[in-house]
Amino acid sequence: MTSKVILSSNYGSIHHETNSQPLPRTVFSTFATFGLAFTNIGILSNLSASFQTGILSGGPVTMISSWNVVAFFMLCIALSLAEICSAYPFNGIYYWAYELVKQGGGPKSGKAAPFVAFVTGWIYCLAMIIAAGSADLSVGECMGMQLLILILLLTYNEPTALAVASMIRMMSDGAVDLSMTTTLILAIAILISHALLNVWNMQLISLLNEVSVWWSCGGLVVICAILAAFTPQHNDVWWVLTDYENYTGFTSVSYVVMLSMVCAAYTLFGCESVAQVAEETEEADSAAPFAMVASIAVSWFVGLIFLFILLLYTQDIQSIEQTQYEMPIAQLFLDAVGSRWTMVLLVILVVSQYFTGCTTITLVSRLIFSLARDHAVPMSERLSHVNDKAIPDNAVWAATGFAIFFISPYPFSDFVFNAVLSATTVTANLTYAIVLLCRLIVPIKVRGRFSLGAFSTVITALGFIWTIFAVIAFILPTRWPITVDNFNYASLGVTGVILFTLLNWWFWAKDHYHGPTAHINLNHVYIPATSVA
């Protein structure tokens, strides 16, 4: 299959000529693209899922300080990746890696570029697939009040499944507890519902992402109002800003503070994924960079308010530490406002998580589609198929199938499941590190409409330093003494992902993949002289 990219006189307006039907450029507006990035971050649902980790690793003071520190560095990453995206607004993070390495010049860069692009694309793709599955599993564990709500939530994803289970346990006073197998089945049903939505109508997906922004902001207001109105007592602001709690077993304050950053780092990643839909985005070279930076900035603000409110109305940290609920934040709500209002709060989080899971399937499918179109995966012809609605339907079902595969060990082996799940954030930061390092070694020769100017190298260096720190922090032990149950399996999961990718390259890709088949011919684009580095 041959393909090429044509850039119109309108800078950044890209379309892909291929034997397949091209993807329509008018699917995502600037606001919808922002909604896509913001929803993929999933500020309410993901911060809720990681809340227990943070509050037990240093308590309120470390959670607030860590949130701001991590958000600053993630903003640096978003700014740097946005600048690269504006220069190469096509195909996402693995394409950026290819172009940056290729620009290095010399005989070795031509051979190294396909390898770097393949490794970056595959590691990132696996990370996103795992994220899609884990998102839906969480929802199911939290859900479960009555039959009506159960039926309503059967259309949701992984963190969704965990949320469902928590709700069922709560409504039955512990008498009914979804088994891990049932939770998995619920998560699979949610994933399938996401796939059906993604192959049905992309305009609906675009609308859902816009609605998700307002749902998250409105949900935050509702959560604040319910906690303020029905919590018998609240903590004072000084306690929130100064209280230190340590349930990790480690005595080093510095180490505990480092562990607390995991909560924020788990939440604040994924903004760069909107580059995967650049082909379907109007004015992609400006809309996608704006979405990446704005989504982190808004998430920083919204997350800080949400975190402060949760800590302000936390009644008993030890109760959260000892909770039997699959979503520990359910215990915080229950202690604060009782079971009735807790259900309302969990529904808000479940819907938010559903949006996140659906968006992740959209983004993963576009990445698989791009890799297939560039012959970077087996069965490329099938996976690059576009249906009569201009949707890469086979890629959508492949993304869904892989997500189901990765969460399938959940009922059978905690060790295997935790290893796979823990690898998500580490592998995402690893791909950031690859691209940012390429950017530091090989400066961008072409500037897009979004440029950091003289601050570009400094901001990129700060982002790169953080990615290295995040990769290390996420594989460190989180509890002492270390046991089989509390061992951090992230290192095993990441090792498996990297080995799988390298073996794939050695036994298949090195003979089939020679880099993206679609290259942007920069001579076709009008670029002011001042924008060339």
C-alpha cells in the first residue's frame, strides 16, 4: 500500500493519500481536541483511584506539595511535546521520534530512525492499551447500588468495574460482593461498549469529549457541595497543609515524599495522545499543541481543588487504609456523608471514568491504525482498513481485544495483573524520555506555529529529567517490609514490555519496517524564515 502526505497552503492542514479512504479532517474541533486530552487524563476518576496511595505515603502535606511539583514538570513535558507536535503534526509520538532521529544526519541516523520509531511506537501503544483496560476495570469495582444503576453502569470500563463492585458491596452492607471474575466480565462488557461507540459514529465521540469537560467541572462542583453540606465536621486548612502521615513502613521522609509523587504522576499523563487524531483535527498544528498544554494546565487547577476538598473532608485516614472497598475513596465518602450520598458521588466518578475509557479506545485505535498504515505491525492491510464511515474499525476492535487480553489475568493471578498494570505509567514516561532525549540531541530544524523560542531547550531538559525520575520512582518498593503481596511489580511489567518489543523488532520488524511510509515534505509548507532554527 502506498501513501503520502500532502500539506495544503494552510499550514498544518494535512491529509493522507492512501489506497484506503482517508480519515475526515473535520471530526475534532479545537475544543473537542482539548476535551479529548482532558478526558484521557481523567482528572476526577484517576485522582480518586490513586488517592489512597498518596494519603498513606506522607499524608495531606505531601499530597498537596507533590501535586504542584509533578504538575509543573508535566507542564514542561506538555510544552516541549507540543512544540514538536506543531512542527510535525502527524501520527503522534512515534513519528516525532523518527523525524528527530532522522534529522541527526549521517549514515547511522537513517538506520537508527526506524528502530527508535518502532520501539517508541510499540512501547507507547502497549502502555495505552493497558491503560484502556485498567480504566474500565476500576469502574466496575466501584459500581453496585441497585439494579437500575447496575444496568446503567454496564456500559462502562475497568476502573468502572471496580467502582461498580464497591457500590454493590455498599448497598448490600457487605452481603453482596462481586467476585473478581464477575468484575472482569463487567469490565469486558464496558470495553465492548466503547468499541461499539467508536465504530458507530465519531461525531458522537467528539461530542462526548466536549461533554466530558463540563461533566468533570460540574461534577467537581457537585462533589464540593455535597461534602460541604452533609459532612458533620471538616479538617482545618492548616491540617491539610501541614499534616504528615506515613503508613509505608519506611522511616526516610525523603523516600516517602518521593513515593507520594506517584499519585500525581499516575494522574497527570496522557495529554500527548491527542496527536494520534491530528489527521482528523482541524488546524492540527495549532489545535493539538493547544490541547496538550491546556489540558495539563486545567487538570493542574481542577485536580488541586479536588484534592484539597477530599483532604478537607477526610474523617479517618486509618479507615481508608483498612477499607474493604475496591475503590478506597468510597470509604472516604462513606465516612463523610453516609451511603446514600456516597452513591451519588461514585456515580459522578463512574461516568467520568467511562468517558476516559471510551476516549482511550479512540486514541489507541488511531495509534494502531497509524502503525499499520506504516507497516509497523503484522496484518497491516487489515488493521489499516477504513469502513464506509471513515472509521478504522479493525483497529478499534484490535485495541479492544488487546485491552481485554491484558486485564484477563485479573481474577487468576494478582502478581501477573499487577505487573502488567504497574507498567502503564512507567512505559508512558519511558516514551516521553526517548522523544525528549532525541529533541535535546537533535534540535528541531522547523518551527511550527507553537514555539517555545529561547526557552525550548531548558523546558525540554526539565521535562526529560522528570521522566527519568518518574521511571525510577514507579519501580521502587512502596511498602516495608517487602512481601509477595506488596511487592512493586512495575519493573517486571516494564521489562516484559521492552523485551516483547525488542524481540518483535529482531524477529520481524527489522526486515519489514523501514520507517513511516508517510513523510511530511516540508518544502510544501510555507514557513517564515524566523521559524527555522
